Amino acid sequence: MTASLTAAGFAEDDVRERARTGAAAVFPPHGEYGHRLFGARGDRTAASPGPLDPLDALRLVPPVLMPHRLEKLVELAREPHYGDVDLTTDIGGFRSTAPVYVSAFGSTQVADSGLGAAASRQAGRLGIPMVIGENIVPTVGYTGAAATADTGSGGILARLRAYESEVPDGVGGIAFQQSTEDADAEVWNLIYSAPSAQNLLATGRLAFELKVGQGAKPGLGGMTVVGTETAARLAEHFTTEDVFGDGKHVLRSSSPGTFTEEILRQQIRFMRNNYPRARVWVKLPPGRDVRTATAVAWEAGADAVTVDGAEGGSGWAPRPFFDHVGLPLAECLRRVRAWEKSGCLLASGRMWEGSRVAKALALGARAAGLGRAALLAVDENPDDGLDRLLACLTLELRLIISALGKYAPAALAPEDVWAPGTAQLDG
Amino acid sequence: MTDQQETQPPTTLPAHLRNPVTRAMVRVQNRIVRAAREHLTAQGFTELRPPIIGPVTDPGGRGSKQIDIDFYGHRYKLMTSAILYKQASLLAFDKIFCVAPNVRLEPLETANTSRHLVEFHQLDVEIAGASRNDAMNVAQDIVATAAAAVVADLEDELAVLGRDPQAFAALLKEDAPFDRMTHADAVAGLSRLGHPQNPDAEIDWEGEALLSVRADRPFFITDYPKGSRGFYDRENPERPGVLTNFDLIAPEGYGELISGSEREHDYARIVARMRETGENPAKYAWYLDMVRGGIPASSGFGIGLERLTRYIAGLDAVWQATAFPKTPGVVSA
């Protein structure tokens, strides 16, 4: 039937796409899967005139009068400059050369195309912590030996070895996630007894991260697109659904897992009981009760709690989740109020340069996670891309922190940022 | 208990099997099992042969890994304990026991505890309608009966093993329940000894050894915190966060012999507890279907047979208490 109606000002094209393709239109075209990183738009453009990301909308506001700079001057017996900023940071029990770490990218095809191992090597060399994502063992395999064309060669041990081969003594560390499906494969038990993990374990540089949720799709589990042959292999452990209708690809979903205050508390305690030599990290989605969840996790003994803002994500997600679901990172940080008293709070979501990282630190985060930025950087140059990206980021951080009259990331505070339209940050 | 050379297995299985200590140990172990069987049978217990494989097994804790096997295209497990089948057995008999083979890939850090084997046996007991106290009494009777039988019948073997029968004087003389302390008491006691112990977790190996070495007969530790044990140990309804469970600790530094508890048996409670221990309820399908249909309330426990043998025979390490030792991380016969 020939279309004759028009509906100016309405989402006519989107409606027509849905009428043509059905449920496939809930997702970005699956042909982009593995080549494009997804996430909230954030920037205002002509095509996307939405509101500016709330964290980007903040301004960093140096004072005129700087008592902390005087302290540094006394310490150094000379005027301090940006090179005097010491970026060394304790991140969830690990010593990092900078207040940044590489966020998880798990079984997502992008992360598994060799970029994961390249990112691991470079993160190790830089002495910054790295999180290895969920669902690698059930989909890709433990050693990578089970890899197929669909899943690449990013086995969990390959990434561990890549990181460890380059990391200097005394810095860095790896956190391994485990999803509900991973629990069936006992990923943490495997890692804890793996001979190749013993060095990191013995030097206090191994953590297990309980993934409660993620920024790109809060309330949902991990989602990826897999070929139908792979889907048949995974069907016993994952939900797979033919939403694309092409007979070649299906949507693979992990369960998000059910959490209450007591379940979260006890899972963390059980991790501490079972793995006394490993650190315990927790990753939270940008939920409205993020303050309560963070407090429960710290009280139960988590060494770090990550809040992944709704801007986060590298994997596959339903379209409404990109721009309409979950709290922006800035609002998460305001709610958690980690600048008051806290354990270690980590923040992720559209992190790639110094000012956004500095704003997150000012709002209470101990460090910021690089997700898409790390993948793009190693895609640009698998040997040095992340090194160079971090060179920019750390220089920017030194410049910004010193401009604020401070000389350590931990010294940043809410006083260092200003929200347009307010006299002072309301926190 | 002090010879460091004995903390690792012998280089070859033939050398171990030719060792007179091994032969004496096997006779002691057989006497222990016979004494337990006779005692339990006389008390009206029925012995069942336990399963070796299943789609799911005891999730355990403390980092031990299960062994997967391919079961016609499905992932099955070797039993890490018989707990799920023990609860199921109560649909047939009210009082059951079994001598169950278990396999756990224990973490490498347990290689030097002198009391971890990858392959071992549990003398498992489960009693429908029983309280924790009932189960503790049965556990005490088994240990006392076994020790008495060995002391009475195997004087020569104990001599070969260098085990002084007087080691059991306190155990056999006093006709009174073994001493009991709560987990909180144990944590406080360890703190006084200068040993930091996480109050939310299991007593660690060093802490347990410190408590054990100070005792002259076995004693119970009760009321472990919830985050330290599997989903089947019942949470005390009057004291949320505290489990109605127990361990029996051997004296002289031999450490834990038994773990037991009242069991969770309510379907919704079990599902919630599974989540609290990070388990995926979907893989427990047969068990949850059974629980949904109703299983009896019960209490029970498992005795580490090689650990009990080690204690009674006075062996330095638990690998000496099996003819075919497999210790964590060591590739052996």
C-alpha cells in the first residue's frame, strides 16, 4: 500500500520504521553491532538538540585566594605549578598512577575483537586498574580457546596475561565481574585458583566486581547480538530472542539479577568470606535509590562502589534506554554525596577528557572509568592509543587541579564546581 | 603435628601405600566407619548410597570450584556434598546417613592448611523434624563412639601411628556435652589473642588453629553469620543474620571436623537465600520443584571422614588419612 499520510512535527519516520520492521526497530540497526559504540547522546547538535549533559553543564571554578597553594608553596619552598600535582590515587584498594581506570567491556563483540587485549596491555603499562566484564566465560570461554568467528579471541585469561605482562610492580590491579550466568561457570572460583592470577592475588591487585547493573540499560541485564549458531549454544544459559527477523541474528540477554538491601549486603559479605585475599568491588546502575545502595555496599565491606551514569555503555541497548532511562551521572553523584564521608566511589559514563573527570572527582568520586574512550583509543592505535589518550587526560587533570589551587585529586570538592543558575552547588 | 616435612604428600603413590602409617590409618578409618554405622543403625537411621553426579550440587563457599562433566550435552557436576539429596532422602526416611564421596577444587591457598583434600568423604547425617541441638548430640555421640572403638580395639595401630590413647582421656571420660561457644564469642576470643577476625565471615584457618590448639577435647562453635555459609543453613527467625548452625572443632590444632545446621525448607526463603549467596535459582530446578512441593524441616551435618581419621590417628596432615590423596593444586596419581 502506498503511504499517503504525512504528520509534520510527529515522529513519522520512526513510526513508519516500526511499521515496516516490527520489534527490530526497538534497537539500533544490528548491522552496526560490533562497529559502533552506543550510549546517550550528551552533546547538543542540530540533529540532537536535547539538553546538555548535566555534568558537562557544570563549570570548574578556581578561586582567587588559595590557602592550599600556600601550603604547597611552604612544602616546596617555591611557587608550585601544575607539574606538582600528584595524581597517584587509591582506587578500591589498588594503587593507581592516575584517578582513572578502564571500565568493563565484556562479551560485547566490539570489546572482543582484539581491542580488549590491546586495552589490557596498555592499561597494565600505564599502571591503572582495569575491570574485565561479565559473560566472557560462558560466551567466549575461559582461555579464549572456545572462541569462534562470532566471539573473537578475548578469553578472560588472555586479557589477564596481557595486562600482567606490562604492569609495573606496586601499581594497577584487575577487577573481574561475574554475572548470574557467570556464576554457573564459577568465574570467580576459577580466577581465584588460576595459577596465572596468583601473582596479582599475592600482591593485593586482584578484585572481584559484583555487577548489580549498568548505566546503558539500568534494570536490564547485558545484551548483545549473536549469530543464530552461537545462540543455539548459549540457549541453555541465556535468554535469546529473534527480534531482528533476518534469520541470522538474535538478541542475547543476561538476567539482571534480583537485588534487595539484604541480598546486596549478603552477596558482598559472602564474597569477602569466600575470597579473603581479593578486593570486593560493586557496580551499580544509575538508579533512583543509588544513595541507599551505595551505603549498603560500603557498610557490607565493599572496597569500591562504581556508579555508572545513564550516559555509560558500549554494548547493545534498546533505543529508549539511551536517552530516557536512568539518572545522569551528575545526579547520581549529587544523591550519593560521597564528598561528605564515604568509602571509595568510582564514576563512569562518557568519560574521556580531564574536565569531566575533574567534575566527577569534585562531586565525590575517587576515580573515573574509561569505557568507550578506551576502546576508541586502542582502535585508533592498538599499541599506544590509550597511552596517548591518558597523556592528554592526565595533563588536563594536572592543569585543572592546580588551577583550582590544589595538588591532589582527592582535594577536589563540591566548591570547585558551579551549576549555571545557582549561587553554589546545592550539595 | 609439627613435622613440616609431612605437610606435602609423598612423591609417589606406591611409597604412600607401602608406608606402615598408611596401613594403620586405613584400619583406624575402617573402625571409625564401622562404629558410626553400628551406632546410627542402632539409633534407627537408614543408610543410603549417595549420588555422584547431578545437574547441580552444593555451591559451597570459600572459593572452592566444582568439577563440570558433560552429561549428554548438559553440564553436570560431581558432588561437592550430598546436601540437596540428603534433604530429598527425608521424603523416604526420617533419619538417614550415608558415606558420600565429594570432590572440590579447593583454592591454592588451602594447599598448606594440612586439612584440605580435593577428593574426600563425608559421613552425612540428616534427621527430619530435628533441632540443631538434636543434631549436635548425634554428632557428639558419633565422634565419642568412634574414638572409643579405636582406643579399645586398635592399640597396636595407635602405637604404629605414635598416637597416645591418653589424648582422648578428656573426650572419653567426661559424660557431658562438648563445650559450646558462639561465633561472636570465638571472634572476641581471637581478638583477645591478637588475631583479627572478620565478624561477618568464617573463622579463618589461622584463627581456627589458635582456638583448636587450646582445647583438650572437641568443642562446638555455633551461630555463624549469614554471609559465611550456603543457602541451606537456616537463618534464626528470632535473630536475623545469624544462622542456626554449628561446626565441631577438634582439639590439639586439628581443627574443623563437622559442619551442620538446621535447614531452610521453606521455598520462598530458599530462593531468597540463594540470591543472597549469589546463586542462580534457575539451575536448581529439580530441587526447587521438590521444595515447592514440600520437604520436611530437618537438621543434619557432615563429618569429614579423613579429618576425623586424622584427628583420631594423630596424623600431621589430612592427606595421610586417605589411601589415594589428592591435595589442592598438586598433580598426582
